[in-house]
Amino acid sequence: MFAIDATEVTRARYAAWLATSPSLAGQADACAWNTTYSPDAACLARACSGVTCGEHPQVCVDWCDAFAFCRARGARLCGKI
């Protein structure tokens, strides 16, 4: 059994989670290299500009970032790294 959210995670929602300073401890073993959950800044600059970007889906994160976000919400990310 699996569940999918009704909507994609918005940039604003992801930013709110980042503002809580989530710990990098306890990541999956495959994510030992991951030193930040922040989206790639250069990628974000190409993805959206303007005041409505917070309503857009979060992009420019890697699997490890998405996994940590889902786990913090009590959800799980389908698929493998």
C-alpha cells in the first residue's frame, strides 16, 4: 500500500521546513554525503522568478532531501536512491 499527497510540495512549504533547521543526523546510509537539504540555488534561479514562486512545486532537491522531508512529515518516499 502507498499514499500520494493530493498536491505537490510547494516551495513555501519546503522553505518552512528548512526554517526549522532539520538535523542531518539519521539520514539513510546512502545519503552520508548529503551536507544540506537546501535546494540547488542555480537550479532554482532557472526554475522560477517572481512573487508567486512560493506556490510552485519544490524542485532542485535530491532524493536524500526529499526523503528527509517526507520522513519529517511522517510520510515515506517511494523508490530507491
